[in-house]
Amino acid sequence: MLKTESYKKGVVVSTMLNILVKGIGFINTLIIAFYFGANAGTDIYFFVLSITVLVTTGMLNGIDSIILIPQAMKLREREGEEKSRNFLNFFILLYFIIGSVIFLAIIASPTIFYNTFSKFPPELLVEHRYLLYTGSVLIFFQLINNLLGSILSSYKYFTITILTSFITSVFSILITIFFHKQLGIAGTLAAVAISYSINFIFLLMLMKLRLKWKFSHFKIVKYKEVWGNIGLMQLNILPVWVRNYVTLFLLTGLGEGIVSSVNLAQQAAGIIDTLIIAQVLSVAGIKFNELYAKMDITALNEIFIKIANLLLLLLMPVVIVTFFYADDIAMLIFKRGNMANRSLDTVALCLKYLILLSPLMLLNSICSRIFSSTQVIRQGILYSIVAHIIFLVLTVVFINWLQLMGYLYSMLAGYLILIFLFYRLFKIKLDQIDFAAVLKYGFKQLVINTLIALPVFMILKNLTGINYIILLFSAAFIQVLVIGAINRKQLQFSRIKGLLYGSSNK
């Protein structure tokens, strides 16, 4: 795990480990819900974590992997290892300075800083000020750790970032289980902060000992292309960042437990994407790059359709069963410990609608990879900016009008608009890629799964005296059995393996 890996081994091992680590991360969420429920304290906890992501990943989204690492690898090949490392050291220093400024700003006045991002009453923020102070540590370390992890991945240490996530999840779980009474939710967040600092030291030592890295050697980066690409990337992410900021700001004003319930539902709804789909798309993106480099557009179109259709086929039964049985699933996952019934109802409501986003987010992700592979980047950015501006307007109007339901409706409407604009972009710039065929297949699977699930749902809900868990698993079994029988050829393991690794296993 602490050595360089071949590409094929790196993909396989990192995929398996990532599934394990993400699963442990979800267990961590369940433990938090068990011990603390959904209340003002957990609202602040999830809020601080969301701000950490918003400030770090949100502000600098994609810069590491899309701009800095490719440029460093190019310098390594053309001008030598020293030039490449000096380039990266400049950005390590820059990230350190940015992180330090944000850290000091929060330490100086945590309430003012976090009040900028929320509608929480100031007295609530003051009451949970220890969570806010801890948040400053999270932002500082996550900003730098992300870059260090990307650098190590470029040297074929593929599993390092997964290992650091594992350390964070396990440390958080242990502190929560053994010290929840003494420390409360603040102890859980402190555990995350401590694990981030441990990961930081671990990454530095690994680079120092294994790569013989000299962090003191750097030169100010003056490449206009690099700064231009960073500016373009920031322009692309700005509407998304503003929408995420406004959404979080408005959600914090909807009442106690809402932020927690939405976060719990999001993690439950996204478990399939986190465990499986994201890994498949990471492999698919490389295949797209290979085929476009060969200008084999026919094969690119074929593999795009097959992978998208396969993922929609696997995902749609989960979406439909979750939609019909959201209450039962929420009870099964969260109804234990200190989780109140009112919060459970809110989680179930959010889960019911957020699961519908899964196919749309899948299409968004796979389309983005196609646009990146085919270098339709500027047009993709333009369409994305337009879509997210509309998305932002819908979010503001719907949440102010319909409160929590407005948030759920705006998410669905926003992603539908985004997919429609992507469809138009395919028509204009990539007409050889048949995105319409994928949309038709997805709609077909939606109809078929609904027609199977609806009568089963009506029958099972009228049965009395049977445990809800038995009914839930019966419905899921029937859904999977029928869909599997209809699509048995497409679901053969050898076909799936060949589809994903057929030309990318070198």
C-alpha cells in the first residue's frame, strides 16, 4: 500500500479499498445519528463540515488534478524532476499561506466568519463555538492534504488518499463510541481534526522519506497558461460555488435538525454512487481519453452508450425501490438511539426525492468526462455556467416559497435543466455521440421499473401483521429478480468486466 503501483493494479486495489473506506465512512454517519440524533448540535457539526468542503474543494475544485498535476508531469518529462518539484512546492507554499489566512480569520472571530455562511442565530453559533474553532483546523489541513495526496498519486501512490480517509473515519468512530458522553458531538469533530493533522504529517513524511522531497526549493510560477487555466477553472466553478453557498445559507434558516436530516439523507441516497458508480466512471474516463486520442469516435460513442446504459440499468431499481419505500429505508437505517421520529420523517422525505437525483447526477458526471476527453471544455463551461445560474435562481425562489420541499424541487428541476443543456451541447458540438439514445434508455428503464414496483407496492402496503423489513426486502428482491431476468445478457459479469477493462489494463 505504501509503494508505487502499476496502473491496472492501482485501479483495482484503489477501487476495492475505496469501497471499503466509503462503507466505513457511512457507518460513521450512522453512529453519529445513533448517539446524537438530528438537533442543533449536529446541525452545526454538518454545517462546519459543509463549509470545509465549500471553502477548500469548492474554491479550488479540480485545480490539483486537472491543472497542477498534469503541468508538473509535463515539466518532469521535458525539463526534469527538479523543475517539476519546484513548481509543485510553490503551490504547496501558496496553499499553506491561504490555509493559514483562513485559519487565523476564523480563530480571530469564528462567529462572524461562520455567520457569513448561515442563517443560524448568532447565539447558537456562540454556544457551539468549539465546533467552529475546530472547523478552522479542518479547512487548513484539508486544503493542503488534498494537494499532497494528488502529488503522491502522480507518483503512483494510488491508495494513499484512501488510507488517509480510512484513518479519519476509524478515528472518528472510536472517539464517538468511547467518549460521546464526555465530549459530545464536539469530540467527534475534534477527532476528525486530529486525524487530518496525523494525515498531514504522514503525507509529509512519506514524500520526504520515499520521494526524497525537498520542500524548501521553489520558484514563483509565471506560466501564463497555468494561471489562465486556473482562472478559467474558477470561472467555471463560481456559479456552482455560489449555488452551494446560497443553498446551505437558506437551509440553515429552515429550523432545527433540517441541516442534519438533509445531510443524512444525502449520504444514504449517494451510497451507491459513492461505492460503485464513481469508481466505474474513473475507469471509463480513461477509456474515453484513449479512444478520442486515436480519433476512434465510433468506438467512443459505442462505449459511452454501453457504460451509461449499464449504470442506468443498475441504478434505476435502487432509485425506484428507494422512492416507494423511503420511510421504511429511513427507519431501517436510522431509527435507533437518539434519532427522534420527527427528524426521521424529515430524513425519509429528503431521501424520497434526493434518490431521484442519482440518475441525473450520473448523466452529469459521465457527460462531463466526455466533454473533458473530447476537449469540448470552453463550450461545456459556458453551458454549465448558464445552467447553474438558472439553478441558483430556482433554489432561491423555491426555498423561500416552499421551504424544505422547495429545496428538493429545485434540485430536481436544476439537474433536469443541466441535462437538457448538455443534450443541446451534444447536438451542436458532438453529434457523433448519441446522447439521445442514453436518455431514451434511461427513460425506458424508469418506466419499466415503475411498472414493476407500483403494483408490488400497492399489494405489500395492504398486508398487515408483517414486519416492515420483510416487506422491504421482499419488494427489493422482486424488483431485482424481474429486472435481472429481463436484462440477464447485459448483466453477465464477463461482459461488464470486458466493457470496463478491455483496453485499459496496461
